[in-house]
Amino acid sequence: MNPDYMFVADIGGSSKNVDKYLKNMESDSVWNSLDAIRNGRMYALDSSIAAGGPLGIELGVKTIMENILVQ
């Protein structure tokens, strides 16, 4: 898989975990070869999307749409 866009979230609820994970990925050649990464189209989602409720789902969809429609 070579996504055009990538959205990541720490479902455990901490943006610090996502930041640490992404920092570790910076030196990974496979990660860096992905189109989404090479073209700056990787976006972090708020972990509240994992709640499964309507507000969390709305936040996730809004975040995705805002980032895709900017392109």
C-alpha cells in the first residue's frame, strides 16, 4: 500500500505517544518512501475519535475533510 493521504491517531488517548512514534519513524526508509509522507500529506487525528460517539466521529470526519479539501 502506498497511500496518497495518511491519518494517524493514538487510540490510547495521548498525542505525546503519536509524536514519539512519528519521531521514531523519521529514520525509517520504508516510511519515508510512502507518497503521503514524501508529499507532506500525513495528518494527526485527535484521539477522541476513538470514543465512537457522534461528536468523536464528527471531529474525525471534519479533520479529514479539512485536510483533503485544502489540497
